[in-house]
Amino acid sequence: MSTQSPVRRTTVPQIRARKGGAPIVSLTSYHAHTAAIVDRYADFILVGDSLGMVMHGMDSTIGVPLDLMIMHGRAVVRGTSRALIVVDMPFGSYEESPNMAFRNAAKVMKETQCGAVKLEGGARMAETIRFLTERGIPVMAHIGLTPQSSHVMGGFKTQGREEDTWASHIDDARAVAEAGAFALVVEGVVEPLADKITAAVDIPTIGIGASVNCDGQILVLEDMLGLNPWVPKFVKKYGDLGPAIEHAVSDYAEEVRARSFPAKDHVYR
């Protein structure tokens, strides 16, 4: 009989308790096989609506439907056993009312078996966050550069370049924390503002294009692996898989055309 303890997933309270502690590691993932790799290193994995752009060639995240998030969420949950899995609520699935948000968030959690959902928006979403958390749905909040609002913002623009806007961002952070969010993604804001936001709230901040002083960091997996031809300034490429994949595909195509593949070792006798 095995004496090894079963692997237990990281929980929402465990992430919440990391405020001011060891930095929280996170990446996005959209498929079971990459999620299985990330699972060995990340504290939580975000099934981000960025999959619309990364996986499906969309111009923005606006067109991502709820069912697509659920499909990819299921795949990531199936491929993992350790990390907390957080699934993005896509545009149009939660903004109308707290009741609508609850129905769709409950659907996501039931059908994917994820541990939490993420919503974009600050003070304007506080009522919805409180409604969800009071009914048993853990919520990660997201402020700063919110991609679902890119049309209103006039594109993907860094936030907080004017210091007189900082107060509103800090107010957003406090509002979602007080409403019950267990963590807060801070995206695309100037470093000193991110530091002030981190100091202003008692929940962990997860930086992306923010500050090293956030309580954790997240990147889009395909960006840091070098699979996208263009990435924002805040992305560090930890790999360069795009050229490697192209080289492999090129070699394969050449061997097929030369009839050198399949060779003797690749066919059944």
C-alpha cells in the first residue's frame, strides 16, 4: 500500500494568505499538455480570455464566447493536479447584472471544475464581486489595463502615466478588495502606481506589466516562450520556440517531398 500523500491543489485561501510573503508564480495555459508542464511550477494557472487572440487569431478578447472558455478550462483542469485553476469570465458574460454574473460563473465552475473565476473592472464591479463571493464563487479581480475595455480606453494603453489618475486606480483596488476578491491582477500600469496599489490592499497583487514589488507575477505562456511575433515591452522571452517549430516543420516538409520520411524505423513490418 502506498504511503504517499495525495497531491492537493492550491486553494483560494492559500493564495490569499500569500500577501506579503513568497512571490506567487502564475502563467496562462489553454491546453492540457502545456498545463501539465506549468502545473509543476505555478501556484495558479489562468485560463485567460487571451486565448481568443493567442489560439484563435482574434484581434481582441471581445469576441470570446463563454463556451470557448469552458472548453479550454476543462482541458486545463484535466491536465493538472496541483495549481489553482482560475478561468476568465469573457466580455458580456457578467457585466449586465450580478444575477447574470452568478449564473455564468456558476456554469463555468460546474462545467470546468475550476477553483475560481476572474472579472475585469474596479469599483464598478464591486457589487458583482460581493454578490458572487457571498454565494460561494471565489473571484480574482483585474484592474489597470483591462483588455475587455480596450475600445473605451482607445487601445492597449499603459495606465497611470498621469499622476492625477492614480487615486482612481487605488480606489478601484480598494473597492474590489473590500468586496471580497481574494487576489488582484494589476496590468499595464506604471511601476510607482503598482507599488502604491500593492501597499493599499490586503490581498495579493499579481503584476503583468506592473512592478517587481507586486505579490506575484503572471505572463501569457505563448509570449514568454517566443511563439508570438510581437509581444509587449513587459514580456521577457524565456524561450524562442517559434523559430524552433518552424525549423522542425521545414525539415519534415523537405523529408516528405524527398520520400526520406517515413524511413524504415517509422513503418510497420
